[in-house]
Amino acid sequence: MLGSGSSGNATFVSSGGTRVLFDAGFSCRQIQLRLARIGEDFRELDAVVVSHEHSDHVKGLEVLARRTGVRIFVSERTAPHLSWKRERPALLTFAAGSSIVIGEIQVQTFTVSHDAVDPVGFCVRGDRRRAAIVTDLGYVTDSVRHHIRRSDLLVLESNHDLEMLKSGPYPWDLKQRVMSRSGHLSNAAVADYLSQDWDRHSRTVVLAHLSTNNNHPAIAEMGASGAIESAGAGDTQVCVAAQDTPTSVFEL
């Protein structure tokens, strides 16, 4: 993950000779620099796949497309809601729930519950390995549970601590939005999923999209790690994605 949080999100996946970016929520310059830190050239991206239209997921999309000519995949309902300062680049659209094949990578999209037009999560397959990426959702639906099963690596939102959010500086209407079923996933909801519904297949769980104001990495990690231990999978690694720096590279 190149970074994840309320100010920007982007995840890089490669398999064989195929390189795909999921969301482009940082400036093109930041995406270039963060890819370079892991030895990748932003000009060699094969595609960008967009989860939804919120700015922390598409901030650098236009400049990245203009500078590299990279293919952009976006749901057909989300496409009209992307803003362009100049001429709109060519877009490759898909229906939420469908699969996309990009070189050696297959992407299964699935609908998530979030306050965007047509938000999707991703199950990414390459070289007989699977990674699930779900960064914005209000709750874990049966469909989400189904799609993220058997993932070797699971990226799951752990946005807020409920008590920090309730006592924090946000106005009440924003707190209600964050806590709603179309808002963001709490640490408690993540712990409930990992302890009760998770299939214990993932060797790595990455906690993503942490709120700067309403969460703390140590609190999120403690909750997830405790749930994983109670599920009998203490050898699973828990990593907390940061806003300002990439995670380590996970090799599956």
C-alpha cells in the first residue's frame, strides 16, 4: 500500500509483468515518489482501477493519466461523477460485480456499502494467489464476506475507535455519517469480523484508512491482533497502513 487514510489512498499490485494501481488518491508526484521507493516506475503502470469517486481515491488520477496514458478502469455508474479539469481521458468501464482481466491479473469487483455512487471492493488474483482490498465500507455484508474469503492477503478498513469518535471534535451529523451503515468500518466491527466470520486463511491482514482524529494505530492493531488470536490464527501478521508512507512490500 502506497498510503491509506482520509487524505489519500493507493495500493500497488504486481504479478509477473503486470502492474496495477488501485485508486490514485495522492498527487501524481507523490504516486511517482512512493512507487520509486519500492523500485517501481510510475510510467510502467498497466492500469489504474478506481473504487469510487471520493477525492481521497482519485486526487492524482487526471495528472497521472495525462502524464502516462495509463488505462483507467471505473464502474460505469461512477464514471460520470469523476471531475476533469481538462479533456476527459478515455475510460474503460465495468459493471460492479463483474471481473476485469489486466494482463496477468484478474480483478473481481464487488459492491460495498459506502456513501458514494457505486463503490466497489476488489479481489485480486495473480499467480494462484489472492488479495482482497476493501478500504471504504460501513459494514461487512454477506457479499463482502463471500468475496474476501480465501484471501492470502486481506486489506480491510479499520477507520475509527467508537469512543474516540463519539468524544472527538467532529460535528454530530458527521459522526452519524461515519458510524452509519454507509460510512466507515470501526475497530470493533473489524474485531467482530476477524473473531467470528473470518476464515483464517490470510497470512497477512492490513488495517487501512485509519482516521487521524478518531483512531490510533496501536488501538487498531491491538483489537485486530486480539481477535485473530481468539480465532486461533496467531501466526497471521497484522500491519497498519499509514497515510504518509508506504507499507513494506508483501510477497505472496
